[in-house]
Amino acid sequence: MKSGKQEVAILDKKQALAKAESFCVYQERSQKEVRYKLVEWGIRGDELEEILSELIVNNFLNEERFAKQYASGKFNIKKWGRAKIKQGLKLKGIPDRLLQKALYSIDDDDYLNTLTALAEKKAEFLHESNPLKRKMKLMSYLQGRGFESELILVVLKASNLN
């Protein structure tokens, strides 16, 4: 009796390519994600590399586009800071050059405004009378969201939240 996921056997390269194309069309993917999925489908070796190459040539797979979209989505929707986005991109196997490009695609003014809004919102819900403990709780929360310590301190001072 087998447990866990069963490996889906795809008979030929053409079927695997079609399935990989639809996988990439559904949402942006990193090469690491597609490679993992192809292995899961039973594709290995030269066939795997050929399929990846074809996906790149036909623009189904573009790491720069993926990195920018990932950074934008995590910042705009989940309100993540650059440190957390960077960590997520590294886990997806994105090279440092593209990672930096994606992080710089986030507008600095929007970044500061988001950080300020998160700090103000969290400050409303903190019921800590000790100012030092209050500041540390805010710092910890915002660092957990992926924002940089120096920037947090500037925002807290400017917003008079410390």
C-alpha cells in the first residue's frame, strides 16, 4: 500500500510540454517550481532541460517577470517588507541580480507609506503602557513583516509612535 502523492506518468515530451505550458499560463512560475513539477510528473534528464528551454524560448517562463510580479504581489497584497520578499525569492531559486531588480521595482514612497500605515494600525491595538516595551513590540511586529530596522526607527520617530 502506497502513501503520499502518486507520481503521474506522462508518456511523452509533447504532453509534458503542453501540461507545463498550462501550468505556467495559470500564474507566473519560477524555474525551480516548474522543474519540481516536471520531476513530479516523471520527466527527468535531457527531456526536462529541453522542456524548460522551450518554455523560456516561448516566453511561458521568465524569471525576471516572475520576480517582479512576486515582489509586487507580496508587497501590495500581503504588505510584506523587502527583507521578507527577498527571503521568499531566494527560496524560489531566483538569482541575486533579478532579486535586486524586483526589490527596486517597489516604489520607495509606497513602501514608506505602507510601513507607516502598518505601524499606526498596530499601535492602535497595543495596550502597553511602558513606552520602551511598546516600541519593542512595534519593532518586533514590523520586522516580522520584513521591514528593515533602520527604516522602522525612522518611521516610528517621524510618526511619534515611539
